[in-house]
Amino acid sequence: MTTYKTLYHLMVRSMSEAIDLYDEGKGIAREVLKKALLDAEDQVISHDIISDEPISNDYSSADPAKG
């Protein structure tokens, strides 16, 4: 026979499991994002996507046609 007390305990256990799964999912998402960022950083470094040229306030030197 199901009682309110039994239903309450089942609900609390289910909510606890749901919270644990949610927290685990956040951890997995955090790890996936971290890996994606590290992979992107490796791509930038290995393909030299971003140059090491100094940043200048002189915008005329940034345009090769004006050079």
C-alpha cells in the first residue's frame, strides 16, 4: 500500500538523482568546452592564424596599399 510518506521519500530520491545527473552533466559540458578551447588554441598556434606583429595606432601602416 502506497502512503504519502512513501511517495514523499520516492520523490526526494528521484529529485536527488535528478540533481546528481544535472551536476554530472554540467561537469561534462565544462570538460567539453575546455577541450574545445584548448583545441582552438592549438589550431591557432599550429597554423599561425594570429600574427605576432606589434599592434600600432598608425592605421595607415595596416593597409598595404597605402604603405
